[in-house]
Amino acid sequence: MTNSNQLETVYELITGAEQGHTCEGIPDEACTEVPRNFFLNALNGTLTKLADQLASPGLVLPWLLDALGAPATVIGFLTPVRRAGALLPQLSIAGRIRQLEKRSLAWAFGAGMFGFWILMMVPAGIFLTGTLAGIMIVILLAFASFGRAISSVAFKDVLGKTIPKGSRGSLLAVRATLGGLLAVAAGVLMRLYVPQGSQIWPYLLLVGLGGGLWLISVLPIFLIQESPGVTEGARSGLKEAREGLILLRTVPGLRRFLYMRVAMISVELSLPFFTLYARRLTGAQASDLSVFVIAASLAQVLSSPFWGRLADRDSRIVLMISATMAALAGGLALVTGLIAAAPINTYLLAGVILLQGFSLAGVRLGRNTYLVDGAPERERPLYVAVVNTLTGLLTLAGGLFGVIADIFGLPVLILLLSAMALLGILASWSMPPVEQFSQTS
């Protein structure tokens, strides 16, 4: 059996594709390259998902900033800056990416840019302390997130051009699962070999490894065989914005998808607050962080295969179940904090992180699959950019969550986040079937 046949056999086993896999939703000339592109994409995702856990703005960076003496106000901006920085520029970026026949070039450039600025956090952590260190690392995260904006738009377009419908959810699941397994191993090694205490070097090592892995992840991107895409009708950022407003007025499915994204912001911004909640209850030991890294990584490993197959059937169900889990995670965190008679158990709080990670993985995979499958091929970058830019504007308001926590306390904020997740269930239920997503009114 040739290597090509072996790749196709494994591809069919993973995705459940029929013999000779269908090529629905991609150019005919790309059909023969599907298995190879699937595994190159999976390799890239394995590296980046591992990197995301090692330099997580929700887990590792809060621990690093706290060890450096940065105030909680600065720590609270990590996730909003990371999310908004990756989302806000996308409307202007989409038009430029449209001018490229091979959008994988933009994907590679954005990934390399992200990795470089994450690496720059290491010297910032070595030479700076206190508030200045925190502000500098948040600024570097903003620079890195601009690279993430470029790669996000390009990745979804390359995914839509190289991987058929019915296999995209499985690919996203493989990316998350393999990266999660490696992150679990990293967490176990950290638990076994990092000494007790609140030294800074373990966090700097994790961040440095994360940035380096992002740089290495560029290599598989260059090997993906991508058919030239449509370049006609490329628009400036202003024209792209006008076209986006037209979409919002004429496509009801897009508006309902945005309602879901607004409600699900609570899921995407909740992790650092769960982390701070756990830190205050258990202390700031590196060994405690390793348990939470393992829990978050296990969430990827355990949830992704289930989410992937389910998303290929109906991604709306994935979103509804994920929102339910997010609400349950908040409830479990509050119950844990109320158990004053018993010692606070790090592993019980790790269960909260695990449940939240399950939810976050489902939300990301569900919304990505729904959008890529539902958006018309010609206008896919515009659909992605419109959704992400508007969501980014709202994500900036996530900085107010930190203010709420400071004024009313973390338990009140967690209760609010859980209520928003419940609204996400209703918003997901109201979205049209993916086949009707782009229908105009």
C-alpha cells in the first residue's frame, strides 16, 4: 500500500468518509489532495493547540503576571485584549487576503507574527516587574493578537477550500485532541518536576515554549496544497465594512449567529476569572497551576472527538450543550466556594476548569463549523470578518467584567457569566439550519 493510500485510509477512518471520499464544498482539483492537506492541517493544529495551553492568557499568563507583582486590574485585561486584538482588525484584513490566490501565505505570516510577540514576553518578564511588567505583557499580547487576526481569517478560508464539508468538524477535533494530549503530558511533567513555590521561571519557560511552537507551526502550512482562490472584487476596508452592513441588513441568519456570539462571550472570557478565583482559594503555587493546565488540556482531549462528529451533524446542538456546560461550571465554582467547613480542594476546582474547558472547546468548534459550512464560498472571508469584528468590539467591553469583580466580588461575576451562558442556549436554538444560514430576507 502506497503512502497516499495509507493516508486516505486513515483519513476515512477518522472522518467516517466513504471510500474515495466526497469533495463537497471544495474545488474539484483539490479533491486528490484532501487526505494530505487534512494531516498537514492537523499537524499545524497540534502544535498551536499545545502552544495555546502553554502560554494561555486564561491560565498561565495570569499566574505569570501575579508572580511579577502586576495588579489584578491589568490581569483582567489579558483575555479581552487577546480576543479583541484577534477580532477587530479582521474586516479590513479580509479584503487584502482576498487579493491573494493562495491564502495560506497570510495564514503562515499571521502565525509567525503571533509566535514572535509571545516570545518577546520572556525578556519582558525577566527584566521588568510589577505594573510595568504587566502592562508590557498586555501590549505584547495585543501585537501578537493582530497576527492571530490575520491567520484566523486566512485559516477559515483555506479550510473551506481544502477540506470537504462533513470532514471539517473532525479536523478541528483532531487538532484540539492531539494538542491537548501533549499539553496534558506537559502539565504532568510540570507537576512532577517543578518545585513548590511561586518562582517566575516555570511560567517564563511555558510562555517561551508556546511562542516557539507557534513559529514551528508555520512549516506545515507551507506544505498544504491549496488551489488558487477567487481574487476578483477585492475591496478596501471601507468597502468591506459597507458590504458587511449590507449582509447584516439582508441575512437574518447572520444576525442570529451574532446574537449567539454575544451571549457566548461569557464562555470565552470566563477562564481567567475562574483562574483568579481558584488562585485565591488555593494559593499561587506552580504545582496548583499544573493541575489546572492538565484539566484544561484534558477538556480538549475528551471533548473534541465528540464535538467534532456532532458538529458535522448539527453544530447548533454543539453550541446549546456547550452553553449548558458553561452555566454548570459557574454553578460548581460557586458551590465550591461556599464549602467553608471543608478545606478547599485544588482538584475540585480543577473539575470546574475541566467543565469550562469542555464548554469552550464546544463553542469554538461549533461556531467555526457552522460559519464555514454556512457561508458562501465567494464571500466566506467577508462573513468571517464581519462576525469577528463586531464580536471583537463587544469583547473589549469584557474589561468591565474585571471592574464588576473588583466592586461586587468574583462570585457575583461568575453568577453573571453563568446567566449569559443560559442566554446562549436560547440564541443557539434560534439560529437557522446551516443550509439556510446565508438566505436573504
